[in-house]
Amino acid sequence: MKTTLVVLVVLAVVGGGTVALVNHFGGWTTLIGKGWAITYEVSAQPAETAVDVSYTESPDRYRKEVPRSAALSAPLPWTTDVVINAGEKARVSATPKGEQVLSCRILLDGVEQLAAVTGAPGEKVTCETVLAS
């Protein structure tokens, strides 16, 4: 009986300490994020020239953090895989350097199309969607 009581007290102390520690760091939803595998694509007609691309990505798939932005100049067609945490906005945009007709897409797991836009000649295109929680 005494051993059982000691074991229960130890379990209560360890469990309480774990709960206090998790709450100190923002709770379970902050520590255990839910991330989605996203593919961004940008293409153009004609496709041989470079464009300026910007996109968002989550810094850590296991922590719920605000996505950060990245920007680069890239030849087309352009594609990249990123992680976006649940409930956050996935966004990709591209600006042509001439009279190109740009298109962008956002794919979930490289398959399911979440957003697609084709712009007018010489105009910036932006695809965006908020991911399910």
C-alpha cells in the first residue's frame, strides 16, 4: 500500500511538472504544430526568361510560428517545396521582367491544386490560400 502511494505521488509530480513546462512554452498547440507540404509553381510564356518570385514558408513544421517571406530571381519554370503550418496563408507571387504571361499554382502534397492564377501580359500574378487547421 505504501509503495503504491509513493508511485502515485511520483507520477503526480512528474505529470504536473510536464504540464507546467508545456504551459510555460505556450501550450501544446504551440509546441506541436501541424504542417502541410506545399508546392509552389510559376511558369510563363515565353518561359526562357527570369522573373522575381516571392513566397511564404513556415520556419519549423513542429512549432506554430508565423510564416516568413523569401524572395529571389529565378528562371522559369520555377518550383519549390515548403511547409506551411495549419491555419496560415500560403502565398506565391511573381513579377515579369517583360511582357510575359505568368501563371502560378499552389499544390497540396504536390497533387491537389489549392490555387491557380494566370495574369495578363506584363502583370504580376499572386496565388494564395489559407490552409485548413
